[in-house]
Amino acid sequence: MSQLSTADKKRLLRSMLYARRFEERCYEAYVERKIGGFLHLYPGQEACAHGVLAAAKAGHDYVITGYRDHVHAILCGAPPREVMAELYGKETGSSKGRGGSMHIFDVRYRFMGGYALVGGPFPLAVGIAKGIKMKGGDEISICFLGDAANNQGSFHESLNMAKIWQLPVLFVCENNLYGIGTRIDRSTAVLDQYKRVCGYDMPAKQVDGQDIEVVYQAAQEAVNYVRSGKGPYFLELKTYRYRGHSMSDSNAYRAKEEEQEWARRDPVLILRDRMIKAGDMTQDDYSALDKEIIDEIENGVIKFAEESPEPRVEELEKYVLAENDPYVRGGAK
């Protein structure tokens, strides 16, 4: 398996830092009441999506996830300004302002959506993989999931079907230890999620989700296995979200010592410090990069979202599947 080159590390460091600043700006916009509804943020988990999708073929492979979905969409190719416009509920958003934070979707880049229904992506990912196999394509279906969703019946049904049919689907569990405010050891009998897969006779592995180089190596192995036609694979990434479950979460249930421990394992800073130690960049280089990203988000992404038009009330039913159904619209007798 290939190692990340210095150029790859610089690119991924920029991308992870961009994701961090993008999400932090989402937080600010929500506080400013420019984003409404639910908002689930990704800081702390950046190495997971970045490492997996660096090993896969982003924009070619199909990706589906839950409601913490902004970064996954961007990594698949969705323009950040369109993702932000969607959060603002604007017509220029990736779902024309109709979906919001939990329902980013961009079929142009084979990002098949974020889903608010817990456990909802599992059977959809299997269905996508079934379609790939029937058509004889070389794509794979990648399903990102959280640890708490694994107690849903759809998790077990989907893994079982994926294995029976030997489907090209990669399940990626971003195990951040919490399901909303409930710690995993209070809700789940088997804490190591990869061990739960043994009942479905598919390979599974658990690795450190805070180190992007570790994630990349494990994801390469998983992606290559699935793409070679050997069937499904389950990859568990041990990670941590730095903010609450959503913006309505006070985060009062977590011990400060635990938060501090995970803060010392920040995925962005792990890669930054490694590159500085290797002489591949300096602290000044990093600071300049950070400023460049903040300016880019403020002057490009935020400006675009704020200046974009609102959806028109007259088009309330536009993009709704039933809009052309005469039975729904009363046109059929």
C-alpha cells in the first residue's frame, strides 16, 4: 500500500483545516440566526472522512452518511459555497434550500445524501451496492455511520444482506463514543463495534481515527478489498466530536478531563506537528495557511450564501416528487 507523500500531507492538512474552519463558521452563523433548524458539527472527526475518501475515489464511488454530513459532501466534490447556501436555506444551495443541514445531497459527485433517520443510510448503501454489482461497475458504496446507530435493526439486516450477496460496500463506523448524550458503555453491550460484525463473516478492523495516516492506510486496505470483488468490509475509527451532538446540546454530560484528553489528540494538530517536526512546514506557514482559509471562507463561501436569493414561495412544491402526480394534485378522476 502506498504512503502519503509530503504533497499529499500538505493537501490533506489544508483540507482538514478548511473543514474545521468551515464548521466553526457554521457555528457562528447559527448563533447569528442565519442558519436555522438542526445543526450537527464535525470538529474532531476530520481525519475519518479525509482518510477514507483519500483512499477511495471521491466523486466516483458512491458515498452516503447520517446527519453530520457537511464535510463528507465537500470531500466528494460539492462546492463549499453551495453547501453553506443550503445551510442558509437559499435557492443556490445544493438541495435548493429545501434540505438544510441534515439533508445535503449532490448526485453530480455521487454524494447520495445525509439522512436524519438514525440507521437510515444502511439499507440505502446496500441498495446502491446491489445496483453497482448488477451493472458491473467498478465503483463501491461507502456508508459512514455513527456508533449509536448500530443498535438499530437495519444495521444487522443490512450487514447480513451485504454479505449474502457479496456486495461492494464499505461500512465506516465513526465511533465518537456518544449517541446524543448517552455514552456507548451505557447503551451497547459490545463496545468495540468491529467485533459485532463477526456474526456476518466479513472482515472488520478498528484503528485510531485521530491520525489521518493511520486512517488512510486502513482505508486503503478496506477499499482495495471491496473494489476487488471480495464483498463488504467494516472499518471502525475511534474518534471524538469536540462539540455537542447538535447546537441544542449543552454538552454538560461529558467529563472535562475526557474532553481535554481528546483535545490533545486533535487530528489537525497531529498532522501539523508531524509535518513541522519533519521540516515540511513551519509554524508561520501554518498560520498563513489558516488565515488564507478563513479569508476564503468569509469572502467566498459566506458572502455567496448571504447574497443568494431565498426560494420563492410560489415554488414551494418544486422538486417534490409528487408534484407531477395527477392523483396528488387532484387532476385525475
